[in-house]
Amino acid sequence: MTHVAIHLVCTDADEAATWYSEALGARETSRLTLPDGSTLTVELRLGDTTLAVAGEMPARGMRAPVGLGATSAAFHVPVPDVDAAWARAMEAGATVFEPVHDAFWGDRTGQLLDPFGHRWALNQHVRDVPADEIARRAAELLSGSTPA
């Protein structure tokens, strides 16, 4: 399903690989260790997606969002039980960006920040919603005439 492999810069590749495995269920597939014993990258599989994590290299322009104080993307992960996945991520040290809620487009969803500053949405599809209803509800939300 995916054609893009994600390469995330984190403050510590080893810690990140452990966190993504414990909190999101990723599975390590390979690791590139330098001669000095430090980890350059850890490759993980999260569902059908390749997720590589590497430590910061400020001299090469590679900085983690936590150090920059912002992130410009959110990664969406479909899960069979969003409440259980959310609880596991929170227990592993995630912070709430947007609490879990039933969204107008038919998903039960919530967004969190991992300890490295990356934003993740956990989504569980709970009902099909017609496109015209989604468009109407989105317009209402953006106009401020209805709560999310």
C-alpha cells in the first residue's frame, strides 16, 4: 500500500527504535552500527511501512522536532483498537496533542507526540460516512459553527 519509506530524525536512534516497538508495535528489521559501536540507523516495519530512525546530526542539518520545538507532519496509523493503542503509547511516554474522540469522518482518532517530537494519529475506522456529509461537517468545523 505504501510507496514511501519514512526516515525520522530522533534524539537517540536506539531509544526511538525501542519506543516505536513498545508503543506502536513496530518490528526491527535491521540496524546499522558504526565501528565505534554507535547506531547510525535502525530500520523498523510498522504495518506495511518502512520506518528508519536515526540520531541527530546537527552538522549535517538533521535535527529532531523536539530540539526544533515544532513538527510539520503527522503520521496516521490505522489500529484495530484505538483506545488500547492510545493507552499503550501514553504509558510509554507519549503526550496528548489531540485526545481520542469520534471524528465526523467515521474514525475514532487521537493525536499524540512521541518523546522525540513526532506527531502520530492513531485511527480506528468505526463507521462509513457519505462524502457529502464529511464535506458539510468539515465546512461547519472550519467556519466555527460546530464543535469537532
